[in-house]
Amino acid sequence: MSGIKVWIDQDLCTGDGICEEIAPAIFFGADDGLYYVREAGTEAPTEPTHSFHEPVDVPDDLVEATIDAAEECPGECIFLDVE
């Protein structure tokens, strides 16, 4: 693992979905029109869960795409935490 976690501040999310286009293994859109993160390789939850708002680990092979998604996000709502 890269030691990087990613999360989205839904209060800033504009719902454009650019993050999901760039890194669909990490980001997904929900029925509320906002985007969330999930552990890479897992199914996107169909119902909101407590983990919707929690940071997730970014695998080494997705670090570049995750950073690109954060940089391209018009709402500037994607945050990276380095451990």
C-alpha cells in the first residue's frame, strides 16, 4: 500500500463525476448526486453506509489516477492524507 488515504468532502462536491471517470476503482456516484470513495476492488454500495465518509487506502497502482482526480475536481473536494 502507498500509505495514502483519500476522502471526499461532500459539502464541496459538485457532482460532476470527473473523479469516477479518472479513477473508477476508487470513486463512485450515489443516488444523492454526490461522489464518494470506496476501497479499490470493492462493489459500490447501493445504500449509504457509515463508511461513505471515511478515508480509504489508495493502492500503489492507483495513486497517480487518484491525484489526477483530486487535481481535476472542480469542487476541490477530494483530499489526500499521507501516513
